[in-house]
Amino acid sequence: MSKARKHVALNTLNNFPEPDADNVVVQVVESRGTNQLLVKFPSGDTTLALVPSKFLKKIWMKRGDYVLVRPVHGDDNRNSKVLAVIEHVLYKEQIKHIKSAGLWPAEFDDVKQAEKTKPDDSYLPDDDLFVNNNRANCYLQDSEEEEEEEE
């Protein structure tokens, strides 16, 4: 592991940041390229967030993860769609720490409860199964029909 960015992974795993006036906890909705993510604020608003180059190819974020972002304000970003910069990626231990401090947004607690109470999709009727159109359909005839044809 190179020494140049080794501290990035260590800081992400070992630090326990807390949201304050400058930083907000958001949820990742989807990836929009190499260094942009669509994130959802606790209020329900969505915006693009910039992934700093120090995280690129070192820390990965996927849909549903929580990150700490710094909203970008000012006249310099009037034409930009990117309105936030990711400051920290939150893992289970950091989320537990923020919840114990009472700083976790209540809107995201509801999301987790809804995911846990989601009905089980393991049962699928035969009509809902995927049909592969790339294969020829083979129909087997019953032996009774074959016997009737022989007679």
C-alpha cells in the first residue's frame, strides 16, 4: 500500500466524525460517474455530490450508503449542478456513534425500518419467472398421446 494515501483509509475507518453546522448526513442514491454521486438529504432533496480525488480508487461508496457532506454555497457554483462535497464515508461503527450522540437524522431511521419490514420476495409464482427468449422451446409429448397416435 502506498504511503501517499494510506492515511485516507485509516482516517475513514478509525475516525468518528459528527455532523455539525457545516456537515450533513446524506444517503447515496446512485453513482453518476467516477467522482459524482446523487445524494438525498434528510429533507428529501436530492443533489449531486463531488467525491474528492483523495477517495478515488481508495474508498468506494455504493447505493444506500451514508456519507457526511459539506454543502457548497456561494456565487462560484451558480452554473454547477454539484452542490455538496463528500467529507467522510460513514460505516456501521460511525453510524452507531452518531446515533448514540443523538445527531442522526430521524428521516433515515424510518428508511432502515422500512427495509427491515419489507416482505419476503423469495416466493415467486411460475408466471412471474424469467423466460429466456434465446432458447428454443421444447415441448415434450405425453406417452398417452404417443400411444393413441400409434394405434
